[in-house]
Amino acid sequence: MKATGYVMKLDRAGRITLPKSLRRELEIGFLSCLEIFANEDTIVIEKYKQRCYLCNNIEKIKTYKGRHICQDCIEGITNRG
Ligand SMILES: [Zn+2]
């Protein structure tokens, strides 16, 4: 991760705007979903990716009953002794 050089001020509603040039560089389109991660003094915003709710894997994701689960976990569950 690199510093972008942008310093953004929250508006009265607690919003920030991602600069157009940054959105263009990162291919973040209108109405894109972004995911927010946080700890004590750090906030990271990532393009939203469906993740397996069991292991956080982002590859080979299937959706079952509104939950995302990866192929590895499906195989792990179905191959239980
Ligand atoms: Zn998984």
C-alpha cells in the first residue's frame, strides 16, 4: 500500500469523497461497493470482494442461502468422515 498524497476532510455528515483521479486510477466506478476495515487508528478501504464466511478466501466463491462459501470449504464439509 502506498500513500496517495490526498488529505480529505470529513463533511458534516461524516463523508469523504474519493478524488476522481484516484477512482479512475483504481477503476472504481459509480456505485461501486467498497469495504471498510479498521483498527485503533487506521482505516483501510478496499474494493468489495465476496469472501468465504468460513475462511475469508476470495477465490471460487459460491453463494448458498445468502452466505458466501469457497469451494475448498464446500469440499472440506462434504468430505467429512
Ligand atoms: Zn472457505
